Amino acid sequence: MAGRLNGKVAIVTGAASGIGRASAELFAAEGAKVMCADINGALVEEVAAGINAKSAGAALPLTVDVGQPAGIERMVADTVKAFGKLNVLYANAGIGDAATAESLTIEGWNRMIAINLTSVWLSCKYALPHMIAAGGGSIVNQSSLAGLIGVPSLPHYAAAKAGVIGLTRQIAVEYGPKGIRANAICPGTIYTPLVATVWERRGVGYGASPGASLAEQKKQAGMGNPIQRMGEVEDCANLALFLASDESGWITGTAMPLDGGRSAG
């Protein structure tokens, strides 16, 4: 099926790499006009240029720090100014870090909550009026399997991602009558630059043996799932596309695990 987002305008945060990049490219390929937002201006310009090489005018790059409320407000305003409306928000941008509840600093806690939870709320806050004006829309918020089950060394990350689930459900209930759907994606281990950073700081990939090579960490992390592989960025992009499209028109308020079956066992 092609053209699943024809006529729609979308924002994808964290669009310079990993899941965000794969999703921005897929959204555009399916007919959307996409605002590609990321703190890495040079990389996000490359992403938008690559999209436009295949479909001129389908994407715009925007350098934005989602840790700054004014930047998020400008992101939404610039999207509507450029494309005339807003139908889809994929609040994907986030950070990772490893700590324990006892070693975590207040600075580390506050930064994680600001980037991984508060920025999602602000993105929704500024997007909602425009979605309502457009007659409805779909919000896809990036949570994590760590928001559903306990994962070692991620207390602040887990708290933020659980908060995203609660926020998503609240928006679904309050704004459903206004034509807004809101769902959260809860990925397990998908190998992205963010995951690589967490592994480096923690010293070992989740489920891997100490001292394992990166290749071995990836293999062992995948073997911990009933479907014995790690997730790929395309897995998450495909789910985000489904939730953004009208195909999921009666799905809202969900927190969807995307984990190769890990949470089932």
C-alpha cells in the first residue's frame, strides 16, 4: 500500500538519526510533508535533503533543542507556517544514560525528565490546537519497554518513559472527542546511537556478558527475545507509520510494546 499519509503534515523530533530518521523518511515516502527536527542541525539537513531528492518539497529541516520550551513552540509554529496545518506529531527525541537510584544525581534526573518527558508534553501542548483546527490528528509518543517493566541502571529513564505512557493516555481520553488520537510506542532494545551510548556508559549491553564485544552484545541482546534478534529502526518506523495513518483510526490510548516478545515472558 502506498500513500498512507497523503495530504498529511507531520513533525518528527529526533529526525537526524536512528528511529527518527527512518520514520521521517518513511512518512515522506508515504505522502506526508515532514518537519524534520533535531538538535544536530547538520545531520537533520542531510536527512531533509535526502527526502527532497526523492520528493521535492516533502521535508524541511529544523534545528531545535527539545530541552528548551521556546524551541518546541517555534517548531510547531514553523511547521504550520510552512505547510499550512499539522496532522501528525511523532515525539521521538530523547536521551539515554546509565545510573542506579543511589548514584544518580539531581542534575541527571532533571535533565532526563526534561528531555524525555517534559519535551513530549510541550510538543503535545503546542501541537494540539493546530490538530484540533485541522479536524483531528494522531500523536505518537516515544516511550520504552523500560516504562512498562523494570530495567537495571535506568531509574530516571524508566520514570520518564512511564510518565510518557500516563501522559499519552490522559491526552487520548481528554482529546478523543475532538478527533485526536494518542498512542505510545514502547520499544525494547533497538540498536541506535542512543542505545550504543547507554551500553558504553553502563559497560555492557542488557543481557550480555561483561567484556563482550559490540557484535556479541548485539547478538546476546537479541537472543533474550522470543523473536531472537534485536529490533531494527525500521520496525519502529513501521509501527509509527501505522499509528500515524488512518488505518489505526480506532486505536488510541495504548502503550504498544515493540520488543520481540520480551514483555510477554
